[in-house]
Amino acid sequence: MDTETKDIIQIASWIVGILGGLILAWAAIRQLKSNVEQRKSEQLWRQAHAAKEAINDIHSNSWGRNCVMMLDWSEGKHRIKFEEKPAVEISYAKDVIPALRKRYSECSEVDQDVVYCFDWFFYFIDRIEHYITTNLIQFADVEDVFRQYSQKIRDDRQVYEDFMKAHGYTLAIAFWRRYGA
């Protein structure tokens, strides 16, 4: 084989090698990008699951569940059962809001139960805000669930804010402010 043919073959093999390397690099970059997207998707799924668990914590706690019931059914009177006690009729306007304004030492037994429910509820909300600020969950994953309660909190903002401050739930205050409450 003459020198010119050898040079052409050598150049062609370099070109093939370079093209093969470029194709392999492109495939590796594409695979890496796919892996990153999959990890992001899995992370979003884990965050949504953690948010669901945080919401479930409220509903699986009898005090938190009663608080949700009081917030859900704020019109008229409703029967609520606190622990092993007989059910009592609670009015949001006449019982809940006044109980949250009182010092614990001034509370009747029912008032104390109402206060205890809201104490637990705001504890869970405080934790949820912590999870949001540490990026364990996203606000978007809990936003709609608590939107209706944010309106109630906004309507009696000072009562709720004073209660949360008195119980040290500064993160809960920050959470409700996300809604403008």
C-alpha cells in the first residue's frame, strides 16, 4: 500500500473514532440528563408523599382532628367528643373563639379541650412550615388543603396570632401568612 492510501485510511479511522466518541458522549449526556430528570421526579413524589403524611398526622390525632372539625363546621353548633368524655355541643363563634382568647387558668373544662385541640393543630402546622422551609415538602403540596382554614384564621387573625405566639408557634404564624392571613 502506498503512503497516500495509508494516510487516507489513518485519517478515515480517526474520523470514525472521533465520530464514535462523539456519539458515545452524546448518549452518555442524554442518559445523564434522563437520570437527573428521573431523580427530580422521584424527589417531587417523595415531597408530595411527605406532605400527605404531615396532613395525615393531623387527622390521625384526635385533638388535631377535632380542631379541623371545629374549623370545618364553624356555622351553627356541632357535637364534638373530646377523648373519653361525653360529646358536647360547640359553637365556633360562642365557644371556640372565646376559649382561644382566655388564659388557660380561666378556661372551663370544655374551653381547655378546645384550647388543647388548637394547640395540637398549630403544632402540626408549625411542623409543616418547618418541612417547607427545609425543602422536605413544597407549599404547593399542602396549599389547597389548608386554604379554607386560612380564611377562618384571617377572619379572626388577632385571636389566632395571639394564641400561636403564646404557644410558641412562630412557624405556624409564618405558614398562615403565606395565605395573607
